[in-house]
Amino acid sequence: MKKIIKKIALLLIVFCIGVGVTLLYTNNKYGVYEKEETKQIKKHVDTISMMLETEAKSGNYERTTRESWPTEGYVFNTTLSKCENGGELSWDDEKKVVLMSGNVSDKCYVYFDVYVPPRFDEICDETTLACHVAKLYTGTQGENGIYYHDSSLTNGAGDSSYRYSGANPNNYVCFGSNESTCPIDNLYRIIGVFENNVKLIKYDYGTTDELGTDGDYYQTYKEWGIDSTYKGTYGDGERIGVYYWNNSTKKNTWSESLLNKTNLNTNFINNIGEEWANKIATTTWKVGGNTYSNIYSKTPSVVYQNEIVSPVTTNTTDNATEYTAKIGLMYVSDYGFAAEPSAWTLTMGNYNNTTATSTNWMYMGLYEWTISRRADDSGGAFRVSSGGDVYSHFVGNYSAVRPSFNLESSITYASGSGTQSDPIRITKL
């Protein structure tokens, strides 16, 4: 009888061990390990609660039943992750598992935060111009005229860019000249820092000396009739060129435009000189644009999504939304975000409003082309009017232009406060 009881007991022990081992390996979906020198033992899943942050920096967490540890989009929270009976938790980034030291049967809570990448100004090379500008953002929106367009900036682009906004921020750069007093023709302004590139736009309008009288040239602004709203320094407009967006094919496909190919990316490049042209980065311009209602009738943040994030190929002749070149023109959203945030609730068609024009450093008072096309009309592109609003106009017609481009990311800051009389100077090659 005793032998039978011993056999039954032995069988029960073996059975329980088998069931325990089965549960250990079938339920341990997270892969928590207790580390004992070189030995690793999987921890039972029933003693683990995985908590994921609901929104970035919210501090709110929800328990999840997901099958594995998050390896992208989240970061292990060392402070909150803990066990009830003294066990300690850590993250092995190589193996993508949680390590535990202590009692294997301890009840543990593992917290993960939504990953927020560091700001560019926190990790950048301080010698570069891009870093110098980004570091002028102090963490307070609008200080030094700079707004950091992260996801928390109301009505912003949400692209982690640093953009200048306001009536007259200190964003002047002398480009194309090393003279002690920067000539007006060589004054540019910083639109912002995008990733690690500084984007410039000419302070005043492009001249015939810079852009030429071939390609898509029409006449001077003086011949056309200078607008009384003009805020620049070229007087009666005799030097300002007026250009078609694309008169040769009269289609709004940027790759066909002689304004693009001849005036901007041949004449301007040649006239500025090799030394300075080499400082300009080759850029992938977003040229698909969008429909009239998706640009004219939308606020800057929505326009940014429609022309930059989700441009379309409708009515193009090359079926492209991108064009690679050194020189381009401003985007509609560039112009929109140059105004103070009080204007960012206005649609671009309503930017002929003092709320926008009086607080927008990019508004210069003349009719001016943007690079953005109208996708629901093969002959239309968007331009800024002399009154400050943005609307569609026939590409076989004409306006002033301001060359815009990105500097090479390696360009370094030399001197200057960014005022018109003391513009930023950059290093020579």
C-alpha cells in the first residue's frame, strides 16, 4: 500500500512539474529574465504588468495585453518600473528584453514612455549655423522670434522645424558678399531650420541682374507698374524682374518651367558665383501642390499637410510631386507661418488682413509667385497678392519672385546679430 502511495505521489510531483514548466514557457510571452551571472531564467508572465504611456509626456499609463515588449516608439521608464518585494528591473537594449534581479515570484510593473526624440538644438554641433539659429530657441515659443514647431505648438507645422515669425525678427544673413557693409542685393532672411539645414529667402525681390532677361522673363516691375504697398528698397522697381511661372508650355508642372530651369537654376547660380553656389544644398522640393480649396481656403498648418506632406500628381505632365534642384521659391506654408501665431487661424485667402500683413516679415507688398501649384487646374499656381492674401493665378501670367534655398548643413556661423545692419555672416569655403 505504501509503495502505491509513493508511486502516486511521485506521479503527482512529476505532473505538477510538467504543468509548471508548460505554463512557464507558454505564458511567458514578454521574455522577462532573472540574471544570475551567466544564467538567464524566464520570469512568469502572470507576475508582470506592462504599462504603456497613452500620449507623449502625459504621465498617464494604461495596462496592455500585447504579446511582446515594445521595441519602437517607446522607451523603458527606469524610475517607474519596479517590483513589490524589492526586485529590480532594467532594459537590455541589445536583446530587447527586461532583466530582473530578485525573487522570481515577485509581482512587477514595467512602464514604457512614448519616445520623444531630442530636439535638434539639444544635440547639434554648436559650430554650425543651423545649430546657432536653433539654440536661439530657449524653450519659450516666440522668444528671439523663433517658434519650435513640435506637436504641441497650436496650429503649427508639427515638423520639428524652427521658424522665424513676426513683423521683423533678427533673421538677416549676408550671402554672396564679404564686404564689410552687406549690399542690399546680398541680404537674405532665414525662413527657419529644417532638420539640419538653414533655409533662406532673398530679402528683396529678384533682380534682372541676378535672374536674367531670358527664360520666363516678362519685364521689370517699373514697366508693369510698381504697387504702392511695396516695402522693399528698390525704389520704383526698375531693377525688379517680373517673370512668368511657366510661359513655354503654360502648364503648372515645375520641371517644365523656364523660371525654374533658366532663371533660378542657371542664371542665379552663375551670377552668384561658384564660391557661394557651393554653399547651397541640393534640395528635394515638394512641387505637387494641391487643389484650390486645399490651399486657398485652409490655414497654414493644413496647407503644410496638403503641399508638403501629401502633395498630389493630379494634372501634372511628369507625374511627380518632387523636383531636385538648388534653387526654388517659397512654399505657401512658409509664407503663412512667417506671420505671428495670431494669424495662423486665418485661411491663406484671408491673409489680406492686418493681423497677417503687419506681423509677417515675409510680406513685401508686391505680387509674388510661390512654388506651389494648383492641382485641380493644370494652368494655375499660387501667388501672394500685393494685399497679402494667397490665391491661384494662371502660370502664363507674371509676378515677382524671391529665390529661396537651403544651405549646406556644414556651413558654420561666423558673426552677426541678425539685424539688417549687422546680418549674420557665415564661413568662407
